[in-house]
Amino acid sequence: MFGSQQVRWLKNALLSAKAHFNSIAAGGQMLNDDDAYEGWNHYPEERRDFLDWLQETGIKVSCFSPATATSASSCAVRFAHDDTGRELCLMNIQAE
């Protein structure tokens, strides 16, 4: 989903972040396994490597949000746990 330079930039940004929580917005959905188009589900090794890195470093990401060029008309947030037990905030954005 991301090139190696993008992943390196993202990891460095997260490592240096001083925020109480982190949110990642990307062009496709990261945690949706049913994304037929541009989701990270089409890159399972890269997704698992990145999620493992988050776990290893202890960096807390509260939201993974798909970022698109369309404007959002509604947004729904729900909390869930991934397969390692981390709590995640899943954000669904619907375009107008």
C-alpha cells in the first residue's frame, strides 16, 4: 500500500510524535478485510509487518481512517480490538 520511503516516513513521524493519541489517514482502508479496491487487505504481509511494528514499539494508534479526495457527509466511529487485543477506533466515512 505504501512504498518503502513512505513507510519509513510514517514510522519516523509516529516515533517522534508527542500526541496523546495518533491517527493515521491513508488512501485505502487498513483494517477492512472486505475492501475490494484499495485496502491494505491486498497487502497482507505489509499490513501485518506494520501492525507488528506498532505493537513492538508500543505506539498507540487510536484511529485508522481512509483519506479520499471526496468530502465526507457523515462519519461513524466504533471501538474494536484487533487480533492481538489492541483497542482500535474504526472510523467509517461516507462521501456525499
